[in-house]
Amino acid sequence: MDEADKGNETAELTLQSYINKIRKRANTTLLVTGFCYNCEEEIRNRLFCDAECRDDYEKRENRKPR
């Protein structure tokens, strides 16, 4: 396997990982409630206060058995 093959394989694995994440999100629909789903801070028109809360929530959800 040459360098080009290795690069293509890495790219394919990365792309598949992103596709799987998007499919998983599509199956989980969160509704705007006025509160952050992670820290429960009051917010308007969003699901999370910031990227850190979103990432924490997603990490916790990914650890739950399905």
C-alpha cells in the first residue's frame, strides 16, 4: 500500500465517521425549550448556550447505551 492509498483510506474513514455522526443526530431531534440542554441556563432560540455545552451534552449522550 503506497502513501496515496493510505491517504485515501484515512479520508474514507474520516468521512464515514462524519456521516455516522450526522445520521445519529438526525435520529435525535431536540426541541428549543428556552433552556440549555446541558447546564439548564435560560437561553432563547437555541439548544445550547455555547459550543462547550453542546460538546459536553454530545459526549454524555454518546456514552449512553443504545
